[in-house]
Amino acid sequence: MEKSSALRTGNISQSWHDQVFDIVNIIIMIALFALFVWPLLFVFSASFSDPNAVWNGKMWGIPVGFNVECYKTILKYKNKIP
């Protein structure tokens, strides 16, 4: 009976094993998030950057030399699906 009342009120204390597991789990999830999001952020930023800045390694996450020429080139072609 005491256990069910603790569940209802949310007053369940975690053991140190549970706390260590939670901390390690959070660290792993942050690392995986960074591992998957960083390449997407880089490609998105590179698409708006000056190609020379990307090629020379001057762009690390924020677009350098804002440029949308690649999108203009892509949008001027029509799909030629028969």
C-alpha cells in the first residue's frame, strides 16, 4: 500500500545506481545527438556559404560569405520527367 501511494505522489527516491545510469544515459544521448546533427548543420551551413570558404576550411557551422547561387542554379532547371 505504501508503494502505490509513493507512485501517486511521485516521491520515489532513486538509488545511486539509477542516478549513475541516468547520467551515463544522458551523456550518451547528447553525444549521439551531436554525432547526427553536426553533419546536417554543416551541410546546411555550407549550402549558404561561399564555396571557397568551405573548401579552405574557414566555415565551421555558421555560413561564411553568404551565397545562394547554388539554389538559383538548382531552381532554374525544370524537371524533365516523361
